[in-house]
Amino acid sequence: MRTSILCVVLVAGVAALPGCAARHPASTTPPAAAEAGAGAGSDSGGAAGALGPASLAAWWDAHHVSLPPAPLVTHDDVVAAAERAVDAAAGRVAREVVGRSVEGRDLLHLTVGRGPTHVLLWSQMHGDEPSATPAIFDLLEWIRRERETAAVQRLEDRLTVHLVPMLNPDGAQRYTRRNAQGIDINRDALHLQTPEGRALKALRDRLQPVLGFNLHNQNGQTSAGSPPRPATISLLAVAHDAARSDSPRRTLAKQTAALVRQALEPLIPGQVGRYSDEFEVRAFGDNIGRWGTAVVLIESGPLSGADADGALVRLNFVALVTALDGLASGRTAAHPIAAYDTLPLNESNLLSIRVRNATIAPGTGVAPFVGDIGVNTSRALVGGDGPRRLQVASRIADLGDLRVFGALEDIDATGLTATPAFDDAAREGDLVRMPDWSVWKGATITVGQPGALFLLVPARTGTRPDSATASPLSESWRLVRRIQPGGPRP
Ligand SMILES: [Zn+2]
């Protein structure tokens, strides 16, 4: 997450190819608004055209580059994908190595386009924030496949797009935020003690991009709006001073973010948020803004569904194509910033799972009570040098009246009894017998405990204890739902 800035840097005025390492006078203005009409045809521009969000999402479904799920993409995958992109582009994509990570992995810089306006995009400065990395290769594939269209020809004529996929490959290898020195690269813009940070700074200084895109993922509890919705994508026109001053370059960033919001809203209604614009003196996005490049931060966030990782890549792809086409067509410069200013601010009111209105038998020995249970999940990489896979961990984050929260999965447990998952072998539909909670030593329903839960109903309607000494919880129950985040549904 940003705690940093997600920037796509558009560099103006750089020569087309990586060979353009030589400094070119930076143009300080993006293509003029006067050209805004250029994108109005069916081939580009408006929401209904080939560059509309639905069309771009469908394009992605049909043609995206085949890579592992984003969190499992390795530096080797990135190197191979870059090689394929360069080979397939027949001279239209250039590649250079702009540095090496602490552990010696190449930091790649890919360039496409030959226009005077330079844009710089970097992804995965935080190793466990991967969603934009595959989208960078999908963007290159879109440019290659659609090269005969007016939209791509305009983009290549007017822009030079610089792409740094996976700026923190050592962190990505471990699926951790920090680099191999243990430094958060996005707090190293001033000290420049990380080779990855030095490479990014040197590239920006060489290219002097007009616009930058800083591409991150944010916390799974990030919400936007009221009632809270998942902040699946959050945007920020990065401030370049503590006063959060407006300037032509910050306006360009806001216009770009406004355009991106309007492209994404139809795909994820109500799920686009605005990241805090507080100036972080050590962060790259903020400093790249200070150094003269407009910066847009794009944060990918929580999303429900079986293929949320893929869907986030697709949203990044739609955002990037929209932003670049807006800049190349001149639409960005003519675009009002209202759609940015009215974005709901990021908050932290999202649960992974909310079990609502259950009768909670917490396993602690206290009497059952009615309430909601909030569960959050996180993912870690396991496998070391063997096959890599993600392991989901869950914990109970809150308990009681949780009506003010949103949830990726909301389970109405009215009339059901919630307990800790007390029987590993039990399957949904099975009859189970509750443990004697007064001597129970296993997990409980309390904050910090695992999120594995049972939802139960009495096995026979009207079951009641026969005597004053029997507890209803000693009766026979039927397992209606087993909640086991990250595990298979039995
Ligand atoms: Zn980040």
C-alpha cells in the first residue's frame, strides 16, 4: 500500500526508445486539450467505444498474457514475459536493465512509443503488492495486438511509455513488503540507501516524465463510502508538498484520476476510493511529485470472488489503458476534476467475513449471546524454494454489534448458533455434538482467535433440555455451515 505513492510517471519529451537514455528536454505540458475531440470516434474515447471499460475488460478476458496469479509471479516470470514482449513487438518495445536488486535481480525498464510526452509506470515497489505487474504486460500486449488501430497509433505517436515491472523483486520472491535489506523502498526516496530506490530516482531524473503511475495494493480492510464498500481501487493525485498545493501537474494527476474513476465505476460501482493525500516526506510518489512529475497512485484493494487476483489485474489494465489514451488523445487535459474530488475517502471499515445476528456460544464458558462476528484474512507465501503457494490465515477481528462495517462476504446467521470449529472431520449436514465448553481447551470466539467457525441448528425442532441440569448446548446439532477461510468447503 502506499504509505507510498503509486505513480505512473508520464514523461514528456523523452525520445522513443530506451536508447533515449540521453536526456531530452522535458515537455511540461501534456497534449493539448484542443485535441480532445480526437478520441470521440467509435474506435476510441467514449465509454461505449472500443476503449470503453466494458470493451477493455472483454479484451483482457480474451487476450491477457498468461502468467501465474499475481501474488505468485516471480522475477523469472517477469524477465521471461519481458523477453516475449520485446520479441513479439518486432522493434517497437525496447528493454534495458536500469539496476539490480540487493540480491542481484535485474530491474527492467521497458519502453514503447515514440512520442514527445513521457510517462513512467512502476509496479510492486512493495513485494507483496503485485496486481499491477501482470497488467503492465497486458498493456504491452494490447499495444501489440491493436497496433493497427487509430488509438494505439495515436498513443505511440504522442507518448513514450516507460514501464518498470516489479521494482522490488527480492520482496516479491518472499511476498514481503520490504526489500532484502529490510527497508521499505517507499520510505527511501531521500536517503536512497536501496539500489531499487536509486534506480527509480535515476530513471525519473533521466526521463523527466510528465506523468508517473505508482502502482500498489492496499490493506484488505480498506473501505470507501457509507455504508462501507470494499475500496477495490483507490486513487490519489499525489501531493508534492506538505500544504498539498495545487499546481498544473497536480491538476493533471487529478484529471487522470478522474478519468480512471469514470472508467472503473461501471465495473466496480461504489468501489473506487480516494487515498489520503497527506504528504509523506520520505515516499517516492510524493518526492517524484516534488521533483516535477505529476504522480497518480493506484492502489488495488479488497474484492470478493473466486478470481479476485485476476479481476484486480483486469481493473489495472482498464485503468492504465484509459489513462494513457486520455493523455494521448487530449481528453485528460479537458477533463473536469470533479470525479476525483468527489471520490469517497479511504476508510478502514471492511471485514473479510461478517457473520450477522448469530447466537454465539464462544467456547469460553460464558453463556451464549446474540451478536455479529467479524473475521479478517491475510495471505502469506509458503513453499520456500519448492512450489510456491499462498496460505490464508484468518482471525476474529471484532465481535458484538458490527452493523457499521462492510464485508466481502456477509452471512446472515439469524436463528443459527455460532461456535468455534470444534470437529475437524465434521462436514456440512452432519450431526455433531457440542463439546463441554466448561472444559474446552481449543479455539474460542474471541478477538484474535482463528476465524474457523461452525453455524449450527438444533438437530430436532423444539429440542429442549429435559431437566434443569441439562444445557441446550449439550443436545445434538446439525452443522449448517462450516466457515473455514482459505480452506476447501466440505
Ligand atoms: Zn505499497
